[in-house]
Amino acid sequence: MTLTSLAVLAPLLPFLAAVVVLVSGRSAPAFVRPLAVLPTLAAFALTVVVAVRQGTGPATDAGMRLTPTGSVPIDLALHLDGFSVLIAVLVGLVATCVQIYSTGYLRDDPRYASYSAMVSLFTAAMLTVVYSGDLIMLLVGWEVMGICSYFLVGHYWETSEARDASLKAFLTTKLGDVPFLIGLFALAGETGTFRINGILTGVYAGQIHHPTLIALLLLAGVAGKSAQFPLHTWLPDAMAGPTPVSALIHAATMVAAGVYFVARLLPLFELSAAAMATLAVMAAITMIGSALAALAQDDIKRVLAYSTIGQLGYMMGALAVGNRSSAVFHLLTHGAFKALLFLGAGVVIHAAGTNSLAAMSRMRDLRTRVPDAMWTMGVGLAALAAIPPLSGFFSKESILRAAEHAAGGHQGGVPSAVGWTVLVAALLTAPLTGAYATRLFLLAFRGSGGAAPAPHRVPVVMNTVLWVLAIPSVALGVAVGALPKWFDGTALTPTLATAVLGAGLALIGVLLTYAAWRVAASRAVPLTAVAAGPAPGTLTAPASTARPGTAAPAPEAAPAPDTTPAPDAAPPPDTAPPEAAGAPAPEKASAPETSSAPEKPSAPEASTAPEKASAPQKLPAPETRAETAAIEAAQAAAVAAATGEPAATEAAAIAAHPVVYGDIAGAADPADPGRLLLGPLHRHAAHGFHLDAVYSALFVRPVTAAASLVRFLDREVVETYVSAAAGTPRVLGALVRRAQTGNVQTYLSVLLAGSLVLAAVAVLVAGA
């Protein structure tokens, strides 16, 4: 079989598997798991074969004319070189691990068939982007990933967090895709082709007459897809989806697509100094801002989400200084250790019953519950912090080397100011990265206090995947000497100055965070004092034991409220430390329909009001949004306790966090070392420096106001006019019906009277 045939089969297999599962998943559920795993595994094997056969040789191009358009033709084209084949291997590896992990993580999920089909389709779309040699073909894969992310992020659509996050991700990325599409057509209009090779030929031949405009339009789409400032706000909220989805999106597919696109067309961007400067500033703001935000998050997955944004900023910084080899090298290493970290976080959430680092820090035995996750996540976090000799150290240092080279004015076409911008931002981000990585590890695995909730069994397949991903997280760094042959020959080995400086700053961040953790530990308070809403453990399920993905039974027929602790619950009274057990309950209680009051947490008391539990659940009005969140959290907590499934535990944790702590992102924990390190900046960093509030004021509220005005005009003006236009003939018709009596004498009398009136009018007019 030819090399191009193998490359075509790689995305085709998961695509066909997705179609088959979507069509027959309900009727043949026994075949869903094999159809989810085996085609993806086969696609991974094909990507490895393609990479081996392509090797370090000249690029392979193949294509056929899809259709003549009358102007710029569209081709089905492949382009295989060192960059594309290695990224395809990463995509195949992470997608296979995610599919295998999901068989345990969502083992009882009623929507597993559609979930696995979307993951397969997502994989096929990213492989299409990577292997594509035509921009329209790339655009198809680009947009398919967008719609798949919408469905996957919204997998737990019963919760408002998942619904809002999926819509936000879709709209934000589409906002960037509009100028991106305009830029693609402008680029094709100036070069006469959508083929990437033809476009690069046009770049070298001087056919691009508006490079700055085109590059900036394309960067808008890249900023949306790769979650760069200012279009990065969708990615932290996308944590409302299942953890395997987070690993897939953050590690090797959607967010990596923007980096890969710029790397493929980097000569085009280098034509414009303004575009390179814009890219550098965007990367610098993204790196520093996301690292500060990660240091303030309480949700373990949101820490990793902001980390992804910052690491993508590193890659964009490498591209801004004209070095795509270091950018793609960091993309490869980051894909491995970030997938490991997200999947490890799923194991930790399942074992702890919460996604809150504040709650985990009060569990003394979490590290013994999940030793595999602790060790593998330790490896991943060390790689993230660029601690030598792990893979992240070598790839990040290659970026620092490239930035230093450009800052000295040695990179043609890149202003030295751009190099200095990237270098300074990268160095400032290094200690922050070490700080938030250390904080996550200490809070998750070095907790003290009561025991974790009743343990849930972690499927063996989930732990196995963690160790598989730990291998490239450790070993990819040894490829630093061989990778230049696969790329464009640029050296990637770190220099002594950047290695010492980068690693030293990272270690400073690690040590400072450890010291802050020791100091903050003396300020520890019971978890009940941290909670801003119902006390942890007091949420109860309001007349529903339905799991996510199944319809809830009618409220009237539901049993008495369940008193299963919420996923963010503190240790039970018999295992909690005395000070936690005796802590005063917060005064603010949740809605009576959804939870018992904090001072009455016992099951007998909660069950004394069955009439409240059986109250009809109506769609919430805006003022009952908090009560609705409490209902969703309590329902999810009951499901998690009943099933013990990892995905159900995570859904419950996500729904409960804003109810228990009063915030989806942070928790008012005085024992948090991040609060000590950031000081007054902590509150702003926890909310992403309030960019969502700014966007709401600038865009959401004006659009909502305009929509309200349109609704008013439609209902009160247009509809009134239409109703009047229809009513007038109705009234006239009623009058005519009254006049039609059937009496001939009446008709003649009216006719005579009318004639007399007309005669009188005629006389008057003639006299005038």
C-alpha cells in the first residue's frame, strides 16, 4: 500500500467508525466500545507507519481536483513532511488513550455511544487538518472540530455549566472563524490557489500584496481556536465537559490546530513585521495572564486549562520569533504531559469526590488512594514546570533559545523588539508555571485532616493509560538531537545560559510555593468555614435519582430526599477532625426544595418534609438561578453516590462547586498558598481578570438590549399593525353582513337615498 493511501486511511477509519456508531449505537450497544477503540487504535498504528515511511526525506505531496469553481479550484490534497507526520502520531496516541480511558470513565453512561462517535469524528477531523495540503480541506476539518467540541463539552447537558460552556466555546471560536474565512479567501484570491504549497510559492514570488491584512485576519481565527488572548475565555469554562474530552481538546487536537496552521504558513506571517509583533504581544499577554490565573483557581481542571492557554502562548511566542521547529517540539511534548495531567485529574476527582483543591487539601489519605495518579501527575507537573531532564524542559528551553536568538537581531525578518518581548514574557512565566504546578501537587496529594469520602474503585484501564502517557512525558526530551532532521534543521538543544536561567526560575517558583504552603497551612480552617453556600455534605437530591443522560422521573412519584453528601463534601463526622466537626454552619442556606439547612444535615430531619421534595420542578426564573444550581448539584450528587461511576462523580463535582463555594473558579481558603503569593491580585486572577465581565458589558448586554428592542418592535408595533390590517376588513365585513337583509324594498330605498345624495353633491360642486 502506498504512503498516500495509508495517510488517507488514517482519518478515514475513525470517521467511518463514528458514522457506524451514530447509526447503530442504540440498536447494537455491545459493539460500541470495540468500534470506539479499535478503529482509533488502527489509525494510530497507521500514523506511526506513515511517519516511519516518510522519515526525514523530502515532503510528499499528492492531490486530485475536487471541483472546478470558475475561479480558484478546490483540491483534495495531502502534504506529508516531518512536522505533519509527527503531529499525526501525537493525535493518534492521545485519541487512542482517550478512547481506552473512556471505556472505564464512562462505563455506565447512557450516552456513551454518541460520546465515542464524537471523539472518533474529532480525531478524524484533526488528522485531516494535519495531513491536509489544501486550505479548504483544512477548513473542513477545522470546522468539524468546532461542532464536535460543542457536543462534547455539553455532554452533561443537564447542568447549566455544561450548557453555557458548550455554547460559549462554539460562539467564541466562531467569532474568530469569520475573519479567518475572509483571510483564507483573500489569500487564495492573491495567489490563485488554495493549495498550501502554491500559496508558499506565491509568498516567495512576491504575489502577496496585502500581507498584514491577511495575516491579521488569519490570526483572529487562530486566537479563537487556540485560545489566545483575547479569545481565550472559552477554554476554562470548557472544563464542564468530561475529563477525557478535556484531555483530547487540550493536548493534541483543537487548540493545537491554530499553532499548526501558523507553523505551516509561517513564511506568510513573516512578510509582515506588524503581524509578527501582534503575535508576540498576544503570546506575551497570554503567557503571563494565564499563569497568574492558574495560580488562583480552585478547580483542579481549571488550573490545567489556564496552563494549556499559557503553554500555547509559549508556542505562539516561538512562532513570533520565526522558529516553528521549537513551537512544534513544544506542541509534541505538551500534548503528552497535558493529556497525562488531565486524565490523572479525572482519577483524582473520582477518588476525592470533588474537583476542589480546597477540599482535597483537607483529605489526608488521598495520595494513598490513588498512588498511580500521584506519581504520574508528579511527572507531568514536573515536565510542565520544565524541570530537567523531563521532556518539557528541553522543548521550553528551545523556545527560550529561539527568543534569545531573535532578541539579538540574528533572526531575519523578526525585529529584535519582538524577540525581547517573547524572551521576557517567557522568563517571567517560568517561575509562575513552577508555582502553580507545585501548588496543585501539594494541595491534591499532601493534604491533612479527615479521610477522603468512601472510596470508589478506579478502573484498571484508567491507571494503565496514565503510565502509558508518562513514558513520552519523560522520554521525548531525548529526541532533541534527532528532531531537527525531521523539521527544518534548526537546532533545538538548549544553550547553557537559557537552560540555567529557565530552570533556575522554575525552581524558584517551586521553592517559593512550597514555603508559602508551609506558612499558609497554619491558617487552615474547617472546610465548612470556606464554603460560601450550603455546608459541604448537606446538599440533598430533590426527588430524582436520574443520572446524567437519563430522564428524571416525575417529581410527584419521587421518594423522600436523599441525604447523600455532595461531591465537595467534607469528611464525614466520624473521620473529620474535631474542629471541622464542630465548626459553625454558615448562615446562608440553600433553597428548601433542594437541600436541608446547614444546621439540620441529618437524614431524618431532611425527610420530614416530603411535601417539599415532591413539589413540581418548574423552569427557573432568572431570580431562581441559585436554586436551580442547587437542584442540579443535588441530583448529580445522588447519581454519583448511587453509581460510583467516574463520569458521574465529575458531573456532580462540577455542578456542586459554585453552589458550595459560591464561585465556579475560586474558594475563599486562607490556607491556599496561591492566595498568599498573589495577595490582592488573587481575586482578579481567579476570575480571569474579569474579561468575561468586560465582554458582557461591551458585547453581550448591547446585543441583548438590541434583541429586546427588536422583540418589542415585533410584538408591539409590527404585530399591532398586522392585527389592525386584518381587523379592519373584518369590521367592514360585519357591517356589510348586517346590511344584507334580503328585503328588496330596503335595497331600493338605500339605492334611492344614495342617488339623492350623489345628486345633491353634484349640484353643490357645480354651484361652487
